[in-house]
Amino acid sequence: MSTVLVANRGEIACRILRACNEAGYASIAIYAENDANSLFLELATRSIKLEGESIADTYLNQQQILKIAKEYGADAIHPGFGFLSERADFAQAVIESGLIWIGPSPRAIKRMGDKMTARTTMKAAGVPVIPGEEIEQEDENEALIAIKDASRRVGFPLLLKASSGGGGKGMRVVNSPDELEDAVSGARREAIAAFGDGRVYVERLLTGSKHVEIQILADKHGRVIHLGERECSVQRRHQKVFEEAPCPTMTPELRERMGKAAILAAQAVDYEGAGTVEFLLASNGEFFFLEMNTRIQVEHPVTEMVTGVDIVREQLRIAEGEPMSCGELNMRGHSIEVRLYAEDAANNFLPAIGPLVVFKPPVGPGVRLDTGVREGDEVTPNYDPMLAKLVVWAPTRKEALQRMRRALDEFVVLGTTTNIRFLRELCDQEDVVNGTTDTTLIERVWPNGWSPEIPDSLAEAALMIAGISEGSGKHRKSNSSTDSADNGPISPFSTISRRFP
């Protein structure tokens, strides 16, 4: 393996390309026209433009990507996350083209990608699954009858989930029998639109549970290990917002049990590469299999920060047939990640657009930023609105949380609306501070939506004035006791951020 084509864009493309550069591989980036000035292109050995305008014609165009890989001498393809990363047919096409697929086998992707097949596979492997029933009927009327029967056995409240689903699509909470018919229709319609597969199944809704996932690695030499857990309970519309490692309520005994279950799950499908087994953890210590993500996860940095393992580098090493380099699990300190989105948190979290007139990330020990944007870029509606992942590490959870507060206070983005202020308030929320979060936290704390005490427009105006009056962010000596304990150099952006919390 000498040249890797990265079949992705943005932040994750940057992450993979940097790993390729460190490992000594040449790299090929592919890009659509609206990504022609993106950061990730600067990190690749060479960049090739994709023909077409839509996502289907560019980043989802399997034949075009394979043609570029062959024409420009790629040996391997890394899919990142999203797009084609969990498409078994694409993995198979890569392999049949004589290229190395940096990921698990097409068989493993297919078995774990279909949620009903994954449930039955886990049951057979002895991995605990959430009580529920698989519904195989594809006809809507027949499926509705079967779901009504299953719901009587499973009980309410329950979840309808798309068999080919992910990211909350094709999912509905059903609290009573009279809600069932509309929920089935809506879930199937959404699942067909998103995945081309209308099958849904029934699971018991476990309220007050934590979302805890185990990172696994498996090489071609039969070795399967886990790298500990991440807690991802703080979610909005089933999308993760705040992730941390380790889980604040984890015990060594529970970690061992969950780790063994995750390894069993991987072994059940002869897994190779990096993957994540997701569980729901009940307050009594019971845990249940949710799904397995057969790719690198968005939140993988927190595991890297507490273990010292470069997970993407391990993916490359495993794909080339080498043994993984990781030893026994050794978690050190605590790491937290938040996802910075271009969105209006005060307006039902609607995506936002606009130029990144100012993009000034925080710096300092224990602070990491994974991003695919920089100052001067334009936020468009073409892709997911995530701008960056802000990650911190500290020796203890309390220190990590305080470091995250400081980092968010210093993070300044002007030109588009972001969720920075929401994330900052989240860090002070009681359950977050105490480590007692569950998957219902955001809807419980902000049932009518989040709104800041000071309007975004006023806070942004203050930041702009501060930047202009202080020389567009140049450091100065402060005479204010509220700014710096040692009267050292500070940024006016961070000063105003603290005054408009």
C-alpha cells in the first residue's frame, strides 16, 4: 500500500490525510466543485475534481471514484464516515477492482448495517439486546398488522426503528397504541426516503439510560481488542452533541463485561479494522446492544486522547496486513468532545450559512481541534453543518470540564451563527457537571427549546466592536482585574466572550 484515496471531504478527510502523511503514504483527495477551495485539498499529495454537482453525482458516485483511483494510481480507499463508508456494495466493488478497502469486510458491513440482522446475530453470539421484535414484512399493511401484534408483547412506550437506519432517521417514539399507525407510516416514509428500505422493527423504549459505546480494533491475525468506552448520552434528535471518555459512572467490572460483549460482537462477524459497538446502559448496570458502526466514529478523538492510540493510523496498519500496534488497555485522564455546528440553537437548531469572517479556535495544553474549515471559508447548505470538533484532555473529569469551558469561552466565530453559546451553557448544566446525563437530557432541560439570555446579534456585535477597537484581535496588556490575574496578554475576543456568557 503506497497511495491512499480518501473518499470523503471536510474534517474527516483532513484527519485521514494527516494520518497518511505521518505514515508515509501518498494520498489522493477527491472534491466537488463547491469544495474547490477547501482545507482538505491542501493536505493531499494530489487532488482530483469530481464531475457533477449533486452529492449523488460526486461523493456518492462509486464508479467515478473507482475510475479516479485506478487512473491515478491509488492502492487503497479510505471512506471515512458518512457517504459510502457503510455501503457493503462499494466495499465489494473496491475489493473486486484490486484495491485495498480500509475497513471491515463487505459481509460484516452488510450484517451489521441491517439492524434486524444485527439483532439476530447478536442474540446468537450471546450479546444482550434490547427487548423487541424484528418485523420482516415489507408490505405496509402487513407490516402494520405485525407491528401492532409485536407492540402488545413489547409494551409501551416503544421505539420504531428503521432496519437500514442511522442518525435518527426512520425512528419514532410511540407512547400509546393510538399513536402507532401514524408513527409506522411516518417512520417507513422517512426510511424509504433516506435508505430505500421501509422496513422497521420494534424495541422497548428504555428511558433514563446512558448511551455508552466501546471502541474495538481487530487485525487480520485474529486479534480483537477494545480501547475502552465513550459516553455519548447527550444527544439532540438522536445526534450526539457532547461525548466523553471514560464514562463517569463506569466501574472496572462493568467495563470488563461491556468490553467482552463488544469483542464477541466483532468476532461474530469476523470483523477487521476499527469499529464501535454501541450499548444502552441502564441505571441498574444492565446493558443492551444498540448497533455496531462499521467505520471510524465522529467521536473517536476522545478515545485517542485517553489511550494514546492513533485509531486512523491503526486502520491503515491493519489494512496493509500488519498486526495492530496497541497493547493492553491503559486509559489515562479524561477527555471531552463537543461538536461545533453552524446552526441557530435558539431557533430550533436550524442550520445556518454565511462566511467565516472570524474563526479563532482556542489554544493551549490539552486542547485539540479537528476541523475542515478556516477563517475566510464560506458555510453553505450543501453539506452537514458541523464546523469542528473541539476536544480537551485533563488529568481529571473536573479539570477537563473546566478546560472545555475555558476553550469555549475563547472560541470566536463571526459571520455565521453557531452553537458555541449553547455548548457553553451545557457545560454548566447540573447533570453534565455531576456525570449523571442520560439520552433525554436536552429535551428534559429545554423542553421548549434553548434560548440565550443575551440575543446572538448583541453578543456578535460586541465581539465585532471588541475586535475593531483592539486592532482586530491583537493582544494587549490589560488593566482590568476581571481579565487576567497576572495582567498578561489577552485577547479581546475572549474578554467579551466571558462578559457575554
